Amino acid sequence: MQIKSLRELRIERQWSQDELAKFVGVTSKTIQRAEGGAPLRLETVRKLAHVLGLQPEQMAAVWAAGRSKVDDAAYDKKES
């Protein structure tokens, strides 16, 4: 089973970053940072998991999936 990134989960639900931020109770900047692989506060992880219907532990895999895609893109950019 392939683990989806936060961005993929958000788009799958047809939510904008602003909508997800509102559902979670954070700013859209926090969602942008989260989708970019930035570290999140534990409470934000819990809220994201709840809104997305995931267990908090699953959010670590979701964050890592997004992080690896960011790292891959950065690596590809350097190699060009």
C-alpha cells in the first residue's frame, strides 16, 4: 500500500489549503509548511489526523511521504 502525502490527501478530498486549515484550526501557512515537510506541533498532528480520519501514528507516515517527495524534488533540481 502506497502512503499518500498530506497534499495528496487534501486534494483527494477536493479541499484547498485554506479549507483544510479552517477544519484543523490552524493557518493556511501551517498547512503549506506541513505539505512541505516542516515539523509540526503534536497537537497539530492530532488535529490533522482527526480531520483526515487517520490515527495520529499514521500521520507520521503521511508527513514522511510528503517529506520524501520534497527531498526528491530538491535532489532532482540540484542534478539538473
